[in-house]
Amino acid sequence: MYESEVYIKTIQDNLPHEVWKQFSDTYRDIKRRSLLHWTEHCTECAMPTCFKTCDLYSPRVDGKCQRFVEGIERLDQPKEIHTTSQILKIQFKKWGVLATQGNNELYDCSENEKKEESELKLTRLIHHVPIKFVKKKLIQKRYSQKKNKIINEQNKGTKTPDVFLLEIYNPTEDIVPLGLVIRNDNPKYSKIPFQYRIELAPGYNKEVIPFDEIAKRVKTELPYRINLIPENIDSEHPLYFGTTEFVQLKEYRQPNQETKKIKCIVWDLDNTVWNGTLVEDGIENLKLKEGIKAVLKQVEEKGIVNSIASKNSYDTAMAALKHFGIDDFFLYPKISWLPKSKGLKEIALDLNININTFLFVDDSEFERKEIETTLPQVKLMDAIHYQTILDLEELQIPITNESINRKSFYANEAKRKTLSDDYEGEYFDFLQSCNIELEIEALKEEHFERVYELTQRTNQMNFSGNRYAKDDIAKIYNDKDLSAYILRCKDQFGDYGIIGFGMIKKSKNQLIDLMFSCRIQSKRVEHAFLTHILERYLEWGDFWVAYNHTEKNKFSAQVFNDFGFETIQKEGAFRELKFSQNRAIHNDKIITVTERN
């Protein structure tokens, strides 16, 4: 699904027959798919401010900026090609991004096709509205409805995608780099996005990204966004997008499917671990299954994790486990009234192990069937056979000192996660693995246009709130009392170009302006720049910062607290900060910094 409320045009295009066939064949292989709402967006978006200040602003019918040459064009498919996947043609302008609110809920393909057809019928009516103002309001309302529906329907189902599938036809003779970025909306979880770089070869491209890999970085049960960002593509050259969705394939082999040994056993409680039903019988009338403690202990000694997926009240069930003295056997218990498949998926994420190494034990045929349907890679066992569990071939693992201590390792990990959701260690490790490079260069005339663009668009990472005219930038360049810098950044996922601008008033030894593109948000580029500047300018005495505090830049301005700047003056939104000459300079050594003359 796409922005048909804005772009309803259907076109004919002479795609090669073999490309149509590849689109068609791939669609036939899909069992279920998500229903994302792909929209036109901008890497440097600062709306609505940029609508007035950006030279690149080109209004659409709804007032937003058009970053695709012809918008989103849907291809009229040849009659001999039997695919109901929408094929979209897009010519990206500068900073153009194809984006959607994320939702990995899956539906039958036929169900989604009906929804897409209904959506087209509705949006055709919107396009026939003769009054522009009314049409604009209807488009804005429909966009909000679709976005909110995606968020509200998130995680309602229990079917897990196999992969995120991208089909793209590149008609050029050149390789086109394309970046995929998936990031949670909540700043608490957005620091480590899922990033993936695709080299689109000439012709048809199909990229299959295991959902498990995405779920390691993104909390898919919470709101998140997906961006597709082409690098250095000529606006004259289109890309053609086929199925770009989370999918469950008719036949899919997990990358790690050769793993046969069980690493985690997930137990039901009622009539599985104990005889009786907790909610009906109460703790006092329950009895542990014969020999269950010994089974749990031997499973643990083999280095296999015991966990729980039970439909019960969490507090009451935990009280029962403690009553029987077996609560310490279980890690990451998932006790709620939600589907048990959801609990298993969460346990797999908590343990960071493949769900195809799970064994699920339950007395209920219904619950086992639910797991079989939604998580077919999980091995199942009827609880009546619990005493034979240690005889399974997948559990024939020797007991070693390492296996005995493995539970302690996972337990310590659980405590660490419980103690601090803000732990930065994994985040820093991730950033270091990205091989981020920052290049700092003195402002030159050739940089004026890009610096102007930055100042017009940047909100969240603009420390002064200033928006310079082009003449102002020339004056800054010619002012002998100002040292102005541009910042370039690249990492293993791509080259971001000029992403920052900083300015220091030499006579005051003071940073008076600093702004960054949102493309490098959470990469600690601002930390690396400040470290470099402090190491250079503290030679002349205490270093000062002047900035204007706003709701939008307050998170970015946290960098000054990280370094230990003192607040010397506070008047309204204005802040004046000081870093004393005799203080040690923080350097996390995550980013490689170089300076060009």
C-alpha cells in the first residue's frame, strides 16, 4: 500500500518481460504478508519550518514536500502477468526517502489485496473532490488514519514473519547503493537501529533479510519506522519497487536451521509442571508433577534454559513457583493472558538465541497447535511425556563445567537488563563496529550551499536555533574572528556527506553555533566533535558555549552534560556554559576523527 491519497496515477511502462515474471514468481512464493503504507519523505525533514526556508521545497497537493520527481506511480500490469503485487515507479530527488510506519503483522495475501483495492476506490473519490482546500484536508485525514491504524493494529496477531522482502528493479547500468534503516520511535530504544546496505545491481534484485536479525535491534512490539534511502542516484533514473513487506514464505529455510540441539525448554504450568489449575484450585490444592524437580535440575545441568509460557496471573503464578521452591529454575518467565507464541518470541529475544532451538511443553492441544501454526520451527511435546524429555535426541548434550554454569551466565544477563535499561555498553560496542569516521574541515565557499541547507532544516540538533541566509554564511566565512567548520561523516553503511556545521568566536574562545543533520542522530558525532574542539581550544583558556535551549534540541544538548560543562548563565532559553581549562577531556574513542586544512 502507498500514498494513493496523494498519487493515484497509473502508468504503462515497458519493463522487460523477464522482470515482470520475476515479480510474479516471487509473489506466488508468499504465504502471508504485512500491509505497510509507503510514503514520500525527506532525509533532512524539518517540517513545517522547511516549507518556508528550504529552496528545495516543492509543495504537493497536501502541502508536504515532493521529493520524488513524479511522485509515486503505480504500473499497469500486463494481462499475461498474474501478480497482484503493486509495482511502484519512483524517481528520487535530492534527499528523497521511501518511508513507512512499521508493522510486521501478517495477513493472507488475498485479504491484503482486497484492502488495497478498497483503498484505491476510496482515494479515487478523494481525488475527484473539486475544492482544493477540502481535498487537502481529506488527504491529510486519510494519511493520519492509515498511519494510526498501522500503529493500533501492531502486534495484535501472533504470526511471525520469516523475512523482510525487498524487490527492486534497477533499469540503469550502474550499481545503486540503497540503505535500509529501521528504528524505534521511542528515543529510549532508538539508539541502535537496524541498518542494512544493499547494492542494487542492474536488473531485478531480490533481498531477503531474516526477521530474527531485525528483531535483535528493533523492539518490533513497539512503534518503529522503516526508511529506504538511495545514495547518489540520478533523479532521471527510476527504481521500480515490487513487494516491500514483511512476509511469511510458503517454503523458507532458516539460515541456522542446521542447529538441532535444544537450548531452551519453555514450560506451561497448569497440568504440566503441577497437577491442577491455579486460578480454579488455588496454590494450596496444587501438587507438583512427580519427579519434575529432578527433570528441571538435569535440564539445567546440561546448560539448557528452562522458561515459562503460561496463561495465568503473573504475581499468583510466581507465588506458586516460590511455594514449591522451583522459581529459581526459570529465566524470563512469560506469564500473562496473551498468546503463548508471543511469550516464546520474547524469550528468544531476551536470550538472544534462535527460536528453532526451543522445545515447548504443554498439556493443551490447542496451545501446542497455536505454536505449531505461528512458530513452526519450535519443537513440541505433550506434557504427558515430560518424564521422557531427557531421552530426546536433541537433549543428548554432555554435562560439563561450562554447561553447569551456563544458566548463571543467562541469569546474570537477566539481572543486568533488569537493573538498567540505559546501559550503554552494548550501544558503544555497536557504534565501534560501525567504523564511523568524522572529517572536520574549515568552511570554504564550495560548502556554502550545503551549510545553508543545514541551517534551514535542522531542528532537533540545532543548538542555536539560527537560520542563516546565504549572505550570512558568506559574512561568517569572511569574519576573521570566527572559525567555522563543516563536518563530514561516513561508516560501514554509507557516506553521509556534510552532516554538520560548527562555529567558534575566537576572541571569546566560545562555541556560538553547532548543528547536525538528523541522519547521524545517536551516532555520538557531536561528542567526537566536542572532544576534538576542546583538545584544540583549551590551549587558549577556559572554553565557553552559548546555546538556546528548546524542546526540540534538549536531547541533543545533553552532550554538554556528558562532558561536564558548568552552567554560568541562564536567562530564558539562553544558556552560557563553561569548560575549565584544567579539566580532563572526555574521549570515548568510538569515532575516528581527522581534520583537513
